[in-house]
Amino acid sequence: MYKSILVPIDGSDHAERALKVAAQLAHGAGSTIYLLNVIEYPADGMGMFIGGIDAPVSESERKKLADQVNASAQQVLDRARGVVNLDGIEVKDVVRSGLTAQRITTEARELGVDAIIMGSRGLGNIRGMVFGSVSHKVSHTAKCDVITVT
């Protein structure tokens, strides 16, 4: 059915349920599952509005912060792997940064996946209500099948 599936993982229960659906579709089909965690940085100058820093940081501080963020993203992916039986499925981790919906559709296109399977709600429910949900944006912009799991 699907030879390659992209599953955005943000640590939410909905993302874990989406991974379970992807695993069910992939078992025995020879499919590859790409687990994607998108690190969404605040816009420049927004740090002071969201409790972060607004001042420029040194290159070494930036590298240290990037390493911490990447380690945190990898923990989110590892936790998701531990919840679902992925035995016999080729699984590849992908960590990217950018605007979440846009990054998901870009990554799907670049990887050439057949489907995106994602949760209907992530960790940012309030933001989703204000700006529109990521799953809604992806379902309208992706060039492949999109399955939204509730």
C-alpha cells in the first residue's frame, strides 16, 4: 500500500496514535516510516514576548542551545518509538527546524513519501485555535495522501 510514510512527532498523545496507525499500515508491507520532529523557533525579536531572550547570543551559546534542542527532539522521537511496536519496520529519524506545517510538507516532498499520517492535535492546542491547526494546513498543502488521526 504505502512504501514510505512520514509521521510528525511532537510528543502528544495524538502523534503517538498516528504512529500506531502508521505501524499497522507498514507491518508486512516493506514500508519505511520517517519520524519527523520539527523544532519551531520563535521569530527574530520575539524572545522578549514569550519569556525568552531578545539579546544576541554568542556562537558558542547558540551551538550549546542547538545541541540541547536537538537532544530534546531526539528524546521525543525515542519516546514515541518506545510506545509502538516497530519491529520489522525500517524507521528513520528526521529532526528539522522551521514553521511546522510548512516543514512537514517540504520534508514529505523531499523524501518522496506516499503518505503523511499525523495527529489531529499536537501540543499547541491554544495556538492551533488561534492560527489554525498544523494538520489542517498540511492536509490542504501536501501533494501526497494525508491521514489525520484523532
